Amino acid sequence: FLGSFPVFRPNEANFAHFYPSLLHRRTEKNPMDNLLFDLRWNAKQFGHSSRKCKKQEQKEKNKCRRAMEKGDLESARIYAQNAIRKHNESLNYLRLQSRMDAVSARIQTAIQMRQLTTTMNGVVRRLGSVMKSMDPNKIAKVMDQFEKEMENMDVITEYMGDAVGKTTGLTTPEDQAPHRSLR
């Protein structure tokens, strides 16, 4: 009965069919963007795996509880060990997700800085050509654009610094993190 239904197996052909918006982003022109996409995708997968392990942990806890109610302590011990293992596995996936998020934030900063550098190079080139002509109106116009780009760079740098600080704060080892209970 089940053999008559087609099985969905992801491959390049059906990936393009089901996820066309994701496929167009992957180009050879921007490998940093591809890397960022892959990191974010993997972080989501780790989060999904963590939630799946949490559900399995809960099932094992329920089995343990039922076995204890029946008086089957050996089975309850095995279920409890399984629950502990699933809990630790879930935490490991969360740690990996946090690390991937931190790295993707750093990559995002690098991409934005690269874009900003490209823009700044254009402004500097225009500034050089305007300075040669020494037209005060053109100089003022280019300087205004330069100041605007510098303000944008400050905002991006501050935002990304905060984002990286938040994500790397999650990866701080437990013995280095301040505990709320001590405050």
C-alpha cells in the first residue's frame, strides 16, 4: 500500500521546483552571500534538531514515569538515561546553532563592510574628479554624499557590533558567564 506513493527525496531538480526563491540567491558571483546563506540554513537545521530532541526527551521522560508507576525500575532507568542523552544532545545542537549565528553575524558584517567600501571608493573617485575641476557646488554635493555614507557606515557598524555581541554572548562558556542567581 505505502509502496505506491512517491517518496520526496530532495535533489537539485525538485529543490529548484519547491524553493525557487532560494535557488536564485546561490551564484558564483557572490561566494560570501552563499556562505552566509549556508550558515543561516545550517543554524536553522540545528535549531530544528534541538527541538526534535526535546520532544524525544519528553517522550522518554513519559515512558520513564509510566515504567516507574508499573514498578519496572530497570526499564525506568533505561528510559531516564535515554532522556538525559536526548537532553544533552538538544543542548549541543543549541550550542552549535548559537555558534553558527555568531559566525553568520560576522560574515554579514564583512559583506556590509565590503559593500560600503565599494561605495566609498566610488565617492572618493568622484571627489578626486571634482577636486580637479574645483567647482564649489560639485565639491559640496560630493562632500554631502560622503558624509551620508559615513553616517550609514557608523549605523551599520554599531548595529552589527550589537548583533555580534548578542550572539557571541550566547557562546560564552558557562564558567565565564555571570549567573543571575549570584546578582
